[in-house]
Amino acid sequence: MATFVLLVLVSPIYAADILGRWIARVPDTQALGPLETFAGMLGETVFDFKVDGTKLTGTVTYSQGEAAINEGKIDGNEISFIVKRDVDEKEIKMIYKGKAGLNEISFTSEVQGESGKRQEFTAEREFRRHNDLPLQRTIAPVPPPK
């Protein structure tokens, strides 16, 4: 019984550790000018996440500007949020869903109401977490006998 109580007390509900900055390099779906040659080039999307329990807030920065994260939720290692953007004087809602790993998040994004505008990509931590490198076994040198 005491072991069960101890396990319940030391195992809080797991939530992904996504606090901080994440960077994704994805094809830019909007041309950066009137030339079509810019459409489809790689662009950086930066996610700055703030976490309060299971609530997710922060900002997303695109090549066209910055937008706030709305309705953000964390459920275990799954996250979801909405970003409202003005594109061609029309407000669109981008729906993001992701699955967080240690140093990367696999995302799916789509424009609300437009099922054909779905994109999958991966965002990586700006700085890898401390001590997250795999352990390597080494043989310690043995000093010569005296």
C-alpha cells in the first residue's frame, strides 16, 4: 500500500517538455514577391512556446510576421493550437497538431476549412536539452603497477 501511494505521489501526469524556442524549415507556401520562383523555397518558422500546466501559449514567427498562439493544449506528448493570420486581407486559422519528442516535434498543420492545404513538417529545439546526448561506454585506463 505504501509503495502505491509513493508511486502516485511521485508520478505526476506526464506532459511534454516543450518550453522554449523550436525552429522548422519548411517550404514557404506563399511567394516572397511577385516572382513565382520564390514559391516553394525553404522558409523558417519559429515557435516560441510558453507552458502553464497543460496550457500552451506563445508566438509563431513566419517570414511574413509574427502571430499569437491561441487555444493551445498539451496532452501527454501531444500538442495542439490555433494561429490566426491575415493573408491577402482575409483572416485564416491555421490548426497545428504535433507529437513531441525529446528534441523535435512532428507537426501537421492545415488551414481551417480547407482540407487540401495540409502540411507535415518537423521542428527542432533551438538548443538541445542539457545531458540529452546518448551515453557512451569507455574503458578507463588502468594505471601501471608500482
